[in-house]
Amino acid sequence: MSSTAHSTTTDQEKQSRPASNTSASAVTFPEGGLSGWLTVLGSALILFSTFGVSLSFGVLEDHYTRIFLNESSASDVSWIGSMQLFLDFGIGLPAGKLFDDGYYRHLMTGGTVIYLFSFFMLSICEPNQYYQVFLSQGVGMGIGMGLLFVPAVSLPSHYFKAKRSLVMGMAFAGSALGGVVFPIILNHLINGPVGFHWGIRTVAFITALLLVIGNLLTKPRLPTKKERAPEDNAVLKLILKDFPYWLSVWGACLVLWGLFFPYFYLQLYAVLHGVDKNVAFYTITVLNAATVVGRLVPNLLADVYGALNVAIPMTTVSGGLVFAMLNLKTVWSLFVFAAFYGFFSGAFMSLLTAIMSSFAFSVNEIGSRIGIAMFILSLPLLTGAPLQGALLHPPEYTWWRGVTFSGVVQLAGVSLMVLSRSMVARRKGTWRNQRAVSRPYNSTHPTHFHPMKNTRYDRTSGIANEMADSILGSRKNGLASILAGGALDNDPPEDVKEEILRRTRIFYFNRMTGNAISMDEAREFEHAQRAREMSDAEASGSALAAPSVTSSDASADTDAEPVVLSFAQLQALIEAGKADQIPNNKIIPDELNDEAPSTSAAPVRKKPWEVATETGQVP
């Protein structure tokens, strides 16, 4: 199936793939194509079968607490789901690095085998054997999901750039759709005549089929680590020193610490408040159904307005909505809350990878950025649900404690993301509506701009100078980090050195000015600039033989536009010993001027009391 799907790849996609072992080859994106959209579909199926099942833990939480593991506390049971999410995100660090290094197929095969084996082992667990359920679902399925998660959400970025947030949201929508389908299936199977064991086994067979199809549809297209230029592999220090990136990571930690409280406990809340259990489980279905929309619409907006700009208001509403749980009195209020909370919380989950990838300056860095973030985010996912379960203090279930914790930590996380967004905006010069400022790229100096070509900077030269100093300082620091990372060790070829410097210039120029200049655009500009300088040099060489312009001719042509020579023309005139032919060149004599100073023609300014005497007004 995969060979058939990918054999029809268009010629345009094939031509867009960068050549291996060529440092000058630029990464291009087909922005779709058959292979691109099949990869998005395959990623969605993988997340549907893995993360979608984990979003159904609310159904299993209720069944474990009341029936299958009724000798264990709610906090103990919640450790199963927390461990699963912890490993799902925590293994993202090695998985993201291996994905960037070109081991995509190894990760997908290994993750699929481990996940399915653990899923089938869950189906043979015995009642009240807590360790069996914990090892099979919490540990085994968590490890398998962790190997699959980061590659599945990162792979669409190989095919898309302008629509990157949207396609990542579409892949994440697969997990949300799984969170709609699997709760219904699990509830009818494990609470029906089939029972727990065959109910789990049936879902495992479904996920096995979908994972096989997803593996066949997905396919990476960018060079592996061995095929890339050396400078593409020396970015770890830049990531570690990217303070706004880390602010967003820690802000996301706080948000995720409380985000899943309704996912884990809303069904139990409904049952304990008198809602029929056959109706209560549909709250999880509605919650996850709303996240399907919440993972598409905000991501579409993120490609226009920026991932952080969309995530901040969405998560603010999500954190505030949690407090509404304390006043849910009717069945309809439960479903309305589930719909709204699912939409706004789903937006954050979907935008999370887009936020982290937005800090990357190379597509080969996206997997590492997401993987590092996922590893850090696994810690609140591990401790969040058990801590909230302990705050509930069953069997009394003091709901206001868990609700307050969930809402407060989400809003605290938003405050850190606001600070991160402010720092990025200041660094780019886009705060207070400065985003519209655009400066032409210069290959020699990334802060070079032409005031006469940019009237906004012509009017605000102070801001321009401040911005130029900021870009220059940041570029020097970044270049120092690259050099310290060993990018220029072992005396690489000149073309590799040139490529390293070019990437540094473009990265910091884009970061500070808000532009999005690609490597191809920079190379085209540099080639055109060199060609223009060569033609100017040839023209100046032919002009050397022409008669020099006399002073009388020059004075007669004072109204003409002054001639501006390029550096190549200046160099040619100086090397030829004809500096006198440089326009506006002043030759300073060696001896002093003995002539008397000229008399000023300007009127003499009068003193204030002299003006008052003449006008008759005494001050």
C-alpha cells in the first residue's frame, strides 16, 4: 500500500528534496502533494490509535475505581494514566533526537510492537492485580506511545512550512477523534456482556490495524544526520540558551499540571452527583469531540497570527472554565461544560508542538525542540492526576480542592507564556505594532538597511540604531555559540564555513526583524549582488581610461544626482592610483592654508536687551 501511494509522488516533490551531502542545498517544502497529505493522514491514524486511547482513560478510571481495581484508591488508579502520559511525553527526548538523526522507521516499528504487545497483555490482567495493570498499561503502553508520539507529530513538518501549524493540528485531531470513538467502544464492551478482557482485546485489534496502515502511509523526506552539512548538527547550545523557549516550556508545564483534571475526573464527578452512569460516560465523549474542532480552528489561525498569540487567550479561557465545575448541577450543564472545555483545552494541546517548533530556525531542529519540551512536560503529567486525586480525598471527594489547583496552575502557566511572547516580540522588534517593519537583507552585514528605501526607519533612526545594535550583539553571541559547539573544528572546507556564517546571519536577521528569508532567497541575493559588483567593476575599469572630470565641469553639474560607487569600483580606482577620480573625494594638502579667513555673510544676532530697546518692550 505504501509503495503504491508513494510511487505516484509528483515530479515537483522529487525535485524539492534536497540533495545529500551538499551543504549549499536549501531545504524546500512542497506544501502538500500526495505524499505530504498521506503522511498527515498516517500521522493522524497513529495518534488516533495511541494518544486517542489514553484520552479514554476517564472511562477506565471509572471502571477501575468501582469494579476492576476497587481495592485500590482513586489516587493509586490515577497513577496508571499518569505513568502512561509521563512515558508518552518523557521518551520524547531520545525519540526526538533519533527522529532528527534519521531513525524514523526504527522508532515507528519498535514503538508499534511494544505498544500492541502491552495492549494485549492488559487484556489478560486479573482483577485487583494492580501491578499487572500498572506494568502493562502504565509502563508498556506508555513506552510504545513515547516512541511513536514525537515522530508522528513532527513528520508533517517535512512537507509543510506555511501550513505547518494547521497540519500539526490535523494530526493532533486524530487523537481527539480517538478520544471520541474509544470511550464509546470501551464503555459498551467492558460494561456489557463482552466484559473487560475481550473488550480490551477488541480495541487492541482495532489499533493494530490502524497502526499498520499509519506506518505504511508515513514517509520522511529530509536528509539524515549523515547526509546533512555539519553546521546543521551544532544547534544544541543555541537551544539551551534560548530563554524565551524555556519560559514557554515551563509555562506549558504548569498548564499541563492542571489541564487533564476534567479528562480524568469529569465522568466520576457526574456519577457521584447522581447522573446515570450510562449517560455520564458521554461527558468524556463530548469533551473529546469538542477537542477535534479545538485542534483545527486555532491551528489555522496560528499560521496567520502565531502559535503563542493564539494559545495564550485559549488557555486563559480553559483555566477559567475549570472553576465552573463547582456549580454543575444538571446533566445539560455537564455537557455544555464538556463541550467548551474540550474546545479550549484541545487548542492548547494541539498548539503545543507548533509553539515549540516556532522557536526552531532549522527544520532539522524541530524534532529535538519538541522532544526536549516533551521530556520536561512529562513531569507534570506524571504528578498531576495523582496529586489531584489526593486533593479530592476520597471517599469524601472534596471537589473544590482539585478544581482550584487545576485552574490556578493553568493561569500561572499562561503568565509565563505571556512573558515569553513579550521577550520574543522585543527581540524581533515586533512589540507595539513594530512587526510591519521590514528591512532588506544584506549578505555582508545582517543589520544593514537602506533608510531611503524604508521611510519608517528614516523617521525613527533612533529605533533603527537600537535595533541594529541588538541584532549585531545577538548575532555575535550566536556565532560564538556555534563556534564553541565545534562547528568549525577540523578545518572544514570553505563552502561549509561560508554556509555556517550565512545560516547565522539569516537566522538572527529573521529573529530580530520578523522577516522569513530562506536560504535560497539569501543565495539568490548574494549571487545577484556579486554579479552587479562585477559588472560595476568592469564599467569602472573602462571609465578609468576616460578623461577626468575638470573642476569647472563638476561645478557646472552640481545639481546632478551624486555618483555613488560600489566597494569594487572604489577598490579598482584606489589600486590604479586614481583616487582623484573618486566622486566627492577631498584631497587634504600637506601644508597649512595661509589665506585670511573669509568673512561670514550671516547677519549678526542681537542680544535680547538690544531687541527690547529697539521694540520699546522692556523685559
